[in-house]
Amino acid sequence: MATLLSKKTEQLTQGEIKISPGTLYGSLSKMEKDGLIKFIREEEKRKIYRITDLGTQVLNLEMKRIEHLYRSIMEA
């Protein structure tokens, strides 16, 4: 799964962001421990996760923070 996520991240950022599978595994593990995602099942050696309510709240706050930062930079 990490390889798929790594490739998708690189594709979406047009190669500007490259994340190693090891980094992704560590991030997924931390997000699961923090209650942001929940392991659902494994399919063909791939782990399937679902974002939790807490994860959705944190994601929305982070998106607002980044949008505010972007607006502040553009107005400067």
C-alpha cells in the first residue's frame, strides 16, 4: 500500500514530493495510534484504513490553517 500511496503522491505533486514507503508506514502507524485513522481490513497484502471523526476534524482544521496561510502570503 505504501508504494501505491508513494506513487500517487508523486503523481499528484508532479514529482515535487516523494515519500518513501518507510516514511508512509511510520506516518500511518502514528495516525492510527493518534486515533486519526482506523484499520478496517487487509486486501491482497494491502491495509485498508478509514479516517475517523477525529481525523476528519483535524484534517478540516489543517486545511483551514493552510488556506489562511496561503491567503496571508498572497495579500502580502
